[in-house]
Amino acid sequence: MNSSKVKSIKQITRIISRLKKSGKKIVFTNGCFDILHIGHIRLLQKAKSFGEILVIGLNTDSSVRRIKTDGRPIIQENERAEILSALNMVDFVVKFSASAPYELIKKIKPDVLVKGADWKSGKIIGSEFSKQVKRVALVKGRSTTKTIKKLGNL
């Protein structure tokens, strides 16, 4: 595993503080990233284009179970972290166990907070800790839930 990209909340807070002092623009997005698909890839590519350092907040397995249906996640958190770490556009992955990344965003204070366009700007958790919020268009017809349903029909 590319463990050099996977950080604890304490580690990422120190790293981001140092990077900001050197003038780097920090971008943050988060999600479950269970069964990675083209929608995830395009979101991450676009997110990276908004700054220099892309940090992904990754929901832990327990967090995913609270916010998704039974049987999720399909892929365990350490594997999801490793998969995300393998992507060139990803600089850091930090797991969080809360249902929402509010405290993580509060600690990182990213320059840009990125979410999918399905999120309404007034409802984006942690937006008050970011200088800018960007919503990225979704890839029509692509979602982990739809992929799982399709697999169930095979």
C-alpha cells in the first residue's frame, strides 16, 4: 500500500499547516468511494484542478454502514484507501469515522471544498471553514448504488 499518502487526522493537520505556510492551495473532498467508477475519477480530476494538494476524507467502514444501506461498504476501508492512494491526482487520504466530515474540514480549513453537483451549496457541511466551495457535475447514470443493483441483476 502507498501508506505514505494515508494519514491520520493528527498527521494531516500538521502536514496541511506546513503546506499552507509554503503557499500551497489545498483542496478537500470526501466520500465513501466504495466501488470506484468513472464519476469518482472525474470528480477527483476536477477537484485536483482547483489547487495543488488534493486531500480526500474517506469514510471508515463503520461510517459507511451508518449512512448507506445494509451490506455496505463492499470494499473495506484499507483497500479503498489504497486504491485512492494509487491515483496520481490524490495527494493524501485521511479516514474519518463520523457520519460527516465536519470536524475534519474544520481542522484542515481547505482553500477549496469540492462536492458533487447534487449537493446544494447551502447544505455543504464544513463550507464555513473553506475559502471557496466548488460543485462538480456528476456523470449521468453512474453511481456505486446503481453498479451494485446492476450486479445484483446478473
